[in-house]
Amino acid sequence: MKRAGKFYPGWKMTWDQHSAYFRLLEGAYRAQGKTTAADKEEMRKLIHTRAFGSPISAKTIDHMKMFDDLKAECLAWSQPTDVDAQKRQVEMPLIRLRHGILEKFDSATILGLLRSSRFKRHSLEDLDDMNEKDLTDLRNTLCARTAGEVAVPAESDLAGEEHAEPAPFEDERVPF
């Protein structure tokens, strides 16, 4: 299949995540000795339920937190003794936030906000000590302060969601 855009067609995952999804599941199946299609399907549903709370369609798994949750759950099944890998995966939302901030904003702008009375930090290395809420607040504040200066993703880069044409306006008001 020819790659068109960032996301696998009809899915909310990137092309690489789409491939990784099946590799991760296969690793979990192999580690747990699942060989029949029925056993694999039962395990897939169990992994989805533990990661998302219900056995959802793989097509609805987004390329950010949901994929991270799925990967963490698969690693827990396929590498139960590799606690370091599991811990890194649990921290992935923080890693994504840190990298996103450092990629999208210049150091001077980040440092100016970090050193404010709101964040009370002193260097870019302090990003490693911030929790998810503080990093999200920092990112959102940076976005608001630099509105128009930061590249906005193209519509083709959005999470694979289909965009339908809006329905024509029909006035359904009933006269009184």
C-alpha cells in the first residue's frame, strides 16, 4: 500500500505505529503461548480492555496516549521481567510533552516562562522534573503566547479522522 499522509488510512495511528501494533500483539501472544486464532483474539480483547477499559476497535486507537497505553500493556505481557521498559513506556506522555516543547519553541522563550513566578524553574533540564500537569500548562501557555508563530499541523496530519462536508443549513424553526 502506498503511503499517503502521516496516518494509516482509516486508522488514527501512524504507519509505523500500525505495523508496531501487530508486532506488539504478536510478542504478547508468543510470550503467553497463544497459538490459535481464538486464543489470540481473546488475548487481544483482554489487552484492549486492560489498556482502555473496553475491547475497542484498533482503528480507534490514537497515535498518542492510547498507543502508549497499548504498548505498555503489550510489554507487560511480553516482557514481564523487564520493569525498566515498562517504566519508560509509562513515562511516554511526559517524554512526548518535553520533546514537543523543545522542538516547537525556542530556548529563550521556554526559559523566560520557566523562570517566571508561575513555574519557578531555572533551566531547561528542569523540564525533566516537571509533572504532566505542569508540562501541559507550560505547553499551553507557550502556545497562547506564541500564537501564529508556531506551525499548525496540516489537515492531512490530523489523526486520520475523516472530514465530511458540512450539511447545508436548513432552517427548521417553526413560526409561532
